[in-house]
Amino acid sequence: MTETVHKLYTSGDLSDSELKALIETDDMKAAELLRSCADEVRQKSYGKKVFLRGLIEVSSYCRNDCLYCGIRRSNSAAERYRLSREDILACCENGYELGFRTFVMQGGEDAFFTDDFLCPLISEIKEKYPDCAVTLSLGERSTMSYERLKEAGADRYLLRHEAASPGLYSKLHPQEMSLENRKECLFTLKKLGYQVGAGFMVGAPYQTTDHIIADLRFLQELRPQMIGIGPFVPHHNTPFAAEKGGTLGLTLRLLGILRLMFPKVLLPATTALGTIAPNGRELGLQTGCNVVMPNLSPVKVRKKYDLYDNKICTGEEAAECRGCLQRRIESAGYKIAQERGDAII
Ligand code: SAH
């Protein structure tokens, strides 16, 4: 198995059967070699730098009904909120002072967030903070909308493809949602000049190794600037409440594989990874990750952006995520970069 890791390290790719063996391996030596190779490649591309993205969770209203997600439309127990323009600007002001140079507005697909609402807001943020990047993560929208938001100043868009295999996609989503449209959105966003982030959950119900390989192949085709993966974590008020969550071992192996396949990609150590293990994000950073996305949302709404159970950084004590993360990043041997942190691809 260590030979397979070497091959991936030197050539940046593997056959499907080699990938399958590496994804499924329980060989600890191979896992450690994969980790150290991934760290070496990450350091060649980005040194010890870790880029921060301030995450502003703008709305827990969602018109979609993704079976895994705690804020799905059918979850009548979900507490709904949306941030006002003033709330969002206050998050940016706070974030800028804390040293963030990227603001990510993420939310459910909430019809309240029209282009007419978002465009002036994005322009205002870009005017106030010209050295910052604005990232959107607001789900599937029309090409026209993506165009207008780009024109208003949005730089980046995060839209995980979730599952590149039609069979798995349809088990995780209601019938009215389509993988075709999601992929189309991603290619459109790229064409419009956004820096794009795609990705998927690790250990989602029904996910097999072949599905994961299909995800890796899709990512090779799309060539996004960022790849977001994190473990699936069940939410108690969804159809997947009783399902098992994704494991730390598999998530780390996949992060290592992604770093070797995509040496220059931006790879976040996600909140979900920090949720399934207390040092999950630190381990992620040591396995090729170079981005963390601290929560910048007002503390009063954090518990309501409830995608999965036990999500970290939602309590009163988490009001200052920045200091906590700085300590974690430094303890893992890396340093925060006070810059926009664009991908070098
Ligand atoms: N509405 C936006 C934002 C979705 S939330 C969009 O459609 O892109 C951001 C990500 O959280 C999702 O893409 C999904 O991969 C992840 N997520 C949702 N539920 C989850 C769960 N139960 N466990 C782990 N990750 C989850």
C-alpha cells in the first residue's frame, strides 16, 4: 500500500482500483505516509500558511429538503431566522477587526435573499473592505443571478456537488432536485469567473467507495479552486437520524488523497471534522488542509444554523472563535495568514 501512496505522490493520480484500495485501507503505515506526503505537498504549495474565512450564516430558511440536513424544509422543529443587511454588515465589521479578509455568506435557499437584496449589500461590503474577498454559498440560482452577483463584486462561490453519482445523489435528495442542475451551476459559476468550491460529505448514508471515486473523478473534471469535504454527521430531526456518521480515519485519508491529486487546491479543515473529533481540524491541517472557516455569525443565531447534531462553536463561549482557532492552528504547527488567500490556480 505504501507503494500506492508513492505513486499518487509522484504522479498525482491513480487508477480506480488503486484508489479503491487506498480509500479502504486500514494500513496505519500507509495512512501515516499519506499524511506526511500530503503535508509536504501542502507546504510546497502554501508553506505553513492557513487562510481564514469568516463564515456568516445568513439564513436557516430553506426551500430544499435534502434528507441529511437539519434545516431541510420538512423539519418543522427547526428554528428559522434570517440576518438583516445591518446584521451582516456588523458581522463584516467585527470580522475585519479580527483580521478576516474573506467573508462567506452561507445559508439555506431562502427566497428573501433576492439579487436586489444581495447586490447592493455585496457592493457595499466590497467598497468598505476593498482588500477582502466576498464568497457566497447560497445554493442553486439562475445563471442570470450568478451573473448579477458577480457583477456586484462577489469573488467566490461555494456549492458542494454533494454526490457525483446520480444513484447516490437521488438517495440523498428529494426528487425535485437534480444532480444535472447542480453540476451545471458549478460549470456556470466557473465560466463566469468565480473561484469555485465543490465537495461532498464523507460517509453519507448509502455512499460506497465507488461513489467516492466518482466524486474524485468529477473534481478532476471541474477543477475547482476549493474542495470542501467533511464527515456526514446525523441530525436527530431528519430521515437519516439513525444512520452512522462518517469516520475520522476515512475523512483524513480522503483529505490526504485530495491534497496529492490537487496540490494547489484550497482545502478546508471543516467544522464537521472538528465536531466528530476534538482535534479533528488540527489533524486535517496536518493532512493537507490549508483553510479554516471560523464562525462569524451573531452568537444569538448560531444554534439555529443547525445542519447536524453537536455542531461546535455555537455556544456563548464561542463568541471569539478567532483566538481559539489561532491557538489550535499554532499548536498544529501552522500560522494564520492575514490575507485574502486566493488559490494559486
Ligand atoms: N444551501 C447551501 C449551503 C448548504 S450548507 C448549498 O446548497 O450549497 C453547507 C454544506 O453543509 C452542505 O453543502 C452539506 O454538504 C453540508 N451538510 C449539510 N448537512 C450535513 C450533515 N448532516 N452532516 C455533515 N454535513 C452536512
